[in-house]
Amino acid sequence: MSWPLGVTGVVLAVVALRRPVEGNDAELARGWAATLAAQVETGEGAVWRQLLGDDTRRINLTYVLQPTTVRSASAPAAGRLADDGPGAVTLPDIVTYYRSTRPMRLVVTGAAGAGKTVLALELLLALIDSRKENEPVPVRVPLSRWDTERQSLPDLLQQRLVEAYDWPQELAASLVRQRLVLPVLDGLDEMDPLVNGTPDPAAPRATTVVRALNTYQHGRDAVPLILTCRTRHYDALTASGGIVDAARIAIAPVDTADTRIYLADRALDAAPWQPLLDHLATNPGGHLATVLSTPWRLCLTATVYHHDGEPGELLTLPDADALDQHLLARYIPAAVRTTPNPRSYSAEDVHAWLHHLTTYLDPAGTLPATAPAGAEATDLVLHELWPLAGRTRVRATDVLLSAITPLTALPLVWTVPPWAAGWVAVVISAMATVSGTLALTAGSPSSLVNPLGTAEGRKEVALGIAQAIGGGLVLGYTMILFVDELPFNVSVAVLAGIIPGIAFVSLSEMMQEPGVDLVARAVIKSNALAGIPYGVCAGLTLGLPFGLRDGLTTGLAFGLSSGLMAAPATGARLAWRYVAFLICSRRRLPFRLGLFLDWAATAGLMRYSGPAYQYRHRELQHWLRQHPQPPSTP
């Protein structure tokens, strides 16, 4: 009777969890879009605050419409970031400007540090704030993540929802298919390296992007989008063409009056700032006013001198390069000094760790310190960092850890009946060998999600349970046939299959809504947790029959060894490889690397980009690569 009742129970559990979905695809997609909008607002709002120096004061950027060599969208001649600045409002703010553009395709260009990402984020957040139910959700996508050889733009958008906001594949595809995702494509200039220090007009990856955007249509209409790119790169790339049906704007240098207002607003004590502010007032067209006309340098200046120091010393610096070197040398010490630092990171360690991570962003592994910034990648994804410590070294450490883990069950050999000791030792040794062998591979991230949320997931659950039951039957009958004096019967064999199946279905209750974890290191945590069902099912499958026959210790020996093999070698493969990487990087990186990078994001040195960490600004990343040791400062 146990066999029919067990199978019936499992089938009923699966059927009960397959709840019917009501409503058509468009209605469902609109409901999910509202959820996505809230997630994007939370995640990108944090990035926006980091780019502003964890302050609410912002620089009211202005921009002007640029002529193009291809068919352009119609748009106002000029605009400004917001309508809450000083003086009469005579220019449209960025949201009004974008909504009046026809078609709604906008290309934002500017010099390095001009505020392109800040402007794009301001537009993204304002669009979400005023969004109606049927309007698309703006989602920022770093273009450096686009595999232009294998992915279309819809594929890229779907990947972004999955990676950055933890959406199931099927729901992400539905949102993209219903045109409810507005692509905010950040960093066209970051796709190809420079050639002899200048942008490459051929730029194969960026050229592919331009072609893809020009064919990105909905019926006969061009689909709305927002794109950012440095001016020099866009000019070189689009000398014979560009994004069709798009309005191109160029961010203007910050006016000296706005510079003075911003610095005065950020100051805690006005007295030390007065010499610099007076100089800017009397020399609005001077060298220093020109150098401080970019949001990046302004924010850098405000951060370095926020709590102490003499901003007036900037008056002695001869040019922009000298000012950059002066400020960047003081940026990390200032961030460490002014940010809550519960783990007592020193400025020297922070500099050394961040420098070491820049070497991972060298795609060819051969960049000299003097190589241009455009030759570097930008994204630091934790589970992809392991080659930084040496591929062979990390793989060997991973194999050793994976093989040792099941061997921790060996002491149980002395607690089992004498006849079973040999079998237990052989099984544990075999598990160690298998685990070490599997450690040579590292697959895609896996995490605890709801497998019953899609038709494909439900089929996989049903198939997994059927396989578990079938495997239990085969295992039980094999033991009956080949192991003498083991009175296993059909009930035990079936139970060995049904128990893991029930455990698997129970784990489906540990589901999470899309986007619960927006922090970059959540990928590693989820992958580590994903090893639990593999370990539990493997342990129950192998340990249960022996436990029923010869007691708890025998079952525990077999179950523990198989669980310790299955958990790291299958479900938590990437997390285990990440641990091996950290062990191999002890002298170059902190062991709790994710925790440190989260702190660095709080300190304004790094920023989040979905599952990746990025340096606060490309210029900071480039400077750190050039300086393995912190420069001495007076």
C-alpha cells in the first residue's frame, strides 16, 4: 500500500501547485511592469545618490541639440536637467524634453565626466515617477555586457532583467516582447578599445550596436530608446552615419555660477572654501573655472574637501591633469576618513585592493600602466573574478577543497557495524573522487527560485520527481540483488526515491519574488543556497536505505558523504569556485570581498550595475590601474 499512496501523494502535490494563470499576456505584463518599475527605482536611485556623492545637491546640467548626418528626431533646441535651479525657467527639464522628442529616441553625448550617466539616471527616475500603466519601464543596461556576436537587443534586455533584477526567463521575455522595457543603453564608448589613443572609427562592436538600434522597430515605428556615449567616440563612429530617427544632445560645460552654487551648497564650513569661490567669481573664464566645469571634477572636489583640507590650494595647480592627480590622490583617504568604517579598512589597503581588481578589467591581460582608459572593461562580477588569482592555481585549490569535503565523513566509519565499514569507506572515497573531478568545471549561476512559475519549470519538476522515484527503485533493487543479507524490499526502494522527490517539491516553497536581492553579491549567496537541495536529495537517496537497515550512524555515513559531494559539486559549483579564488587571493584581496565592495559602494568609490560592481567613474578606474601604490601627498 505504501507505493500507491506515495505516488498518489506526490502527483497531487504537483497538480495542486500548478495553479492556473488568469488574464491574457498583455494584462499580466502590465502588472509585472509595475513591479519592475519599483525595483528599478530602488536600485538606480541608490546609484544616482552615489554619483552625487551621497548628497541631494545636484548640478543643473544644460544641453543643446546637435545636427546629425542622418535623419533626426524632432526635439527642442536646448534643455536643462531640472526646473528647480536659480533664475527663471526658460528651458524644458529632461523629462519634458524627452517626452517632446518625436520619435522618443535620444542620444546623450559629452566629454569624459560631463555627467552623461547622471543625466540618463535623472531621466530614468523621473520617467518612472511619472509613468502610466501602459508605458514602458526604463531599464539601464551597460553596453559593455552586450555580446554583439550572439545577442539581439531583445536578448540583451531579457538578460538584464534576469541578471540584475532576478526575473524568471519566461516573465522577462514576456515584458520585452510586450515592449514594456525602455532600453537606457549606457556607454557606447566602452565597447571597443582605442587605437593609438583615439577612438576607432571602425569599432566593430559599437558599429554592430548602431546597426541593431537602427533596425529596432515595432511594426513600422522606431522603438524608443536612450543612449549615452562620449562625444569623440560618437563623432568618430558616426562620421558616415549614426542612430536614425534620434535626437542627439551634447551636455554643455557647467557654468561658473552653477559651479560656485554647487560647491557652496556642499560645504559644511564656508570659510575654507571662500578663496576658491572668490577666485571663480572674479575669473569666470579662467583656467580653474574651465577645469571645474565637469560634474565629475566638481563632485570629486566637494568630496575631497568635505570635512577638512584647504580647497584654496587648487589655485596653485597649473592644468587639468595636475588637478586630477591632486584630487584622485586624496579621494580614497577622504572616502575612508568620512565613511563609517566598521571593519577598519585603511586607505592603503583600500587603494591596493582596488588597484588589484583593475587588473581583471584588462581584457588582453597585457595593458601597461600608461594604456588609455578606453582599453579597459568596466564590470566586476564576483563569480567571474576567479581567473584573476591564476586559472591553474584556483582550479587546483577548488579540486582539493571539493575532494576533502566528502572525506570529512570518514570518522563515521568507526561507528558503523564491522561488515559495513568497508562499504562506507569505499563510498566516501568514491564521493571524494567524483567531487574533485566535477570541480574542474564551473557552470552558470543557479539560485533558489520558484520552479513552478513557468510551464517549463513545472515540467522539469515533474520529470525530476519521476527520475527520483525511478532512481530509488533501481538503487533499491540493486542493493537487494547484489548485497547479501540486506533485507531491503520494494517499500524501502520506493521510499528512497519518493523522499527526495517530496524534498524537492517542498523546496519550491522557498521561492522569492523577482528582484528581492538587488545587491551584486546576492548571486554568490543564492548559488551557495542552491547547493542545499542537491545535498539533501543525494543524502536521503543514498543514506535512507542503509539507515533503515542498520541504524542512524550507517545511514548518516552514506548520506553525509553523498550530500557533501553533491552540494558543492553540482548546485553550488560557482560559490565553491569563488571560495577557492578568495583563498588564493588572501594577500591581494580581503577574504570577505563582497562585503568590502559593498562598503566601497557606500563610500562612493564603487557603484552597482545589476550583478556587477563598477568603479565610481572611468577616470578613477584608469588612475588606480596606473598607481599600484598610493602616491605620497603633502
